[in-house]
Amino acid sequence: MNCLEKPVAKKQKLENGVINHVAKQESEIYIKVGSRKSQLALFQTNYVVDLLKKKQTKLSYEIIPMSTTGDKILDVALPKIGEKSLFTKELEMALEKDEVHVIVHSLKDLPTTLPPGMVIGGICKREDPRDVVIFSPDVKCTDLKYLPAGCVIGTSSLRRIAQLKKLYPHLKFDSIRGNLNTRFRKLDEDKKFSAIVLAAAGVKRLDSGHRIGQTLSCNQCMYAVGQGALAIECKITDFETINLLAKISDQDTVLCCIAERAFLRKLEGGCSVPVAVQSSIENEKLILKGGVFSLDGSQSIIEKLSIKLNQDENSIPKEHYVGIVAPHIPHHLLNNGETLGIKLADLLLEKGAYDILKEARKSIVL
Ligand code: DPM
């Protein structure tokens, strides 16, 4: 393959959020894109590359698939492995060494604190962020409430278990691991699970939408921080790449995800704590609902706040907002997103969220 190395971008400071573009022949640029190896990850990476190709026809791309710790340890329930950057570490090491220039992730797998020098340079328009139920072919059912008592539901997400236990106390929950295809196979062949719960986004991306038996509304089960959104990580000094990623970044998704991530970071939650959110933008207002749950679902604190997006135009620009940069979006909007997330977390902490999360974390490290 005739692979031209991408020239290293000159280090330039972001001033007032505006990129100082380093002029050069675009036709020389060859972008290496890191991805996990699963079918879903590769689909997502190809999706992002296709979007980039539409916006910048002169660039070439090479996808480099890699295995991560999370892909290798398959026999342990996720929350018990206890490492935050489970699905990202190996890819970020490659980014550090310039073996790849960007990495495509599911945003919800990215910790709220990224390694030094790395940022999320782009977030694509969010897919349906809700959770869905896939029933075993043996079970003719359209709602978890109709399943007989004692049926086992497969999910390793403490967030899902906590919310669904409260709603469906007659059901049992057990861990299921592996990529989406493996989970579908376990559901169809092992006969242990009556249903599994997954993110609608992944199921739809894999063209398995026809298997969705029930879509959980946010009143039934709020989603994970960043769920349904694809994030592209790069180096904070690579302004040309950040400028390119801005072209495929969706403003509303970026603002919602900044608020969600600021909320999670302030609660000191990792990817596997029972914390859930719902966010939207209506009439120039960003609305964030967030909850923390005890593992058995018996205790929960859920609150909702909103913020006017156009306020505080003179706030001082930051280098990044919970790991996200978006030089094409006015910085006061980004700042308001972060402020909203922090305020909502503070409200929950005032109401006792810390104790609920502390108790939940104890059970995670078994
Ligand atoms: C994170 C969680 C799960 C993934 C925890 C949560 C689900 C684990 C499980 C942080 N990452 O949601 O509370 O159910 O056992 C993951 C999926 C996707 C990204 C699969 C899924 C696809 C959807 C997307 C695993 N990460 O949740 O069904 O891109 O948002």
C-alpha cells in the first residue's frame, strides 16, 4: 500500500477557540484510524470514515483494528474488572505513539478523564440513545412485565439492573459478556436467558433492529452517559485533525454529551456505576435529567435541571470541556453545557447521591 505518513501538525495554541490552520497540500494526508475489532466497532469506524470522506474528498484513510483488554477478558462481569479505560487503553497507546491519528469509540466507553494530551475532537449525531429488550426466540413476548417470575435477563450493566429491578421485581438479572453477536448467540442458543437488554444504537447499527421486542422509555430506564453517540479521539495538539473532525461533529449532540459527562465526572462515576441520564435541547435550552441508583433499585435520586444556552457569552474559553473540543461551536455554549452537568451533580450530591454510589461501588469490587 502506498502509505504517505501524515505530517506532524505544528504545535499551535487554540486562541478564543479558533483553530490556526497549518496550510499544506491536503492530497498528501493519509489518516490512520484506530478501531476495536468487533463487528460493531468496525461498522462504526467505517461509518465515521465515510462521513469524513463525504466532507473531505481529498484525504485517504486506513483503518487499523486492535484488540483491547475489554475484548480479551470475557469471563468476568464488566463492573468487576475494575478498570476504567477497559476498551480504550491499547488504542490510546497507539495514538500516543502516532501509530494512529484518530480513534473511533462509542462515547459511552470513554472515561470522563482522558489521558494527558488526548481529546474528543468530534462527536457524530446521536443515534437513538434508549435501551431495548431482545427476547429469546422461545419467548413470544413484547414486554418484560409479561415474563413469568424468575426468568433471567442478561445484562452486565448495573445501571440497567438497578432501574429494571425496581420496575420488574419478579425478574432475575445475570451478567452476559461478549460483543453483540456473541450475546445474540448466547440468547438464542444457551436457553439461560429469556431476554437481554442492549443499547438501541448498537442493535440498529448491526441491522438487527427487527429483533427489538420492546423499547424502554426514559421513564422506565434512563440511558448511560454518552450512549448512542460516536466519538473520535485525537491529540489535543493536532489542530488540523480537530478542524477536520469539526465537519462531522453535531452541535446538539456535543452540548448534550458535555452536560452528561460533566455530571458523571462530578459524581466521580466510571463507566460501570449505576448512573443514568436523559438530555435534550428545546427552545435554546439544554435540559438534563440524571439519576443515581442503589444496586437493588430500592433507592434512587433523580433530578432535572435546565440552562439557557445563550447566557454568559463572555465566559473564558477552556482548553477542553470534559475532554471534548469543538472549535466550531461558540465556547459559551460548551461552557453552559458543562455548568449544567456540574449543577445537576451538585444537586444530587446534596440529596445523598454520594452514599448511594459509595455503597454501589463497594459491591463492584468483590
Ligand atoms: C458501557 C456499558 C455497557 C457498554 C454500561 C451501561 C453495557 C454493558 C452490558 C459503559 N459500555 O450501559 O450501563 O450491557 O453488559 C457498549 C455497547 C455500546 C457501546 C453495547 C450496549 C453500543 C451502543 C453505543 C457496552 N458500549 O450497551 O448494548 O454506541 O452507545
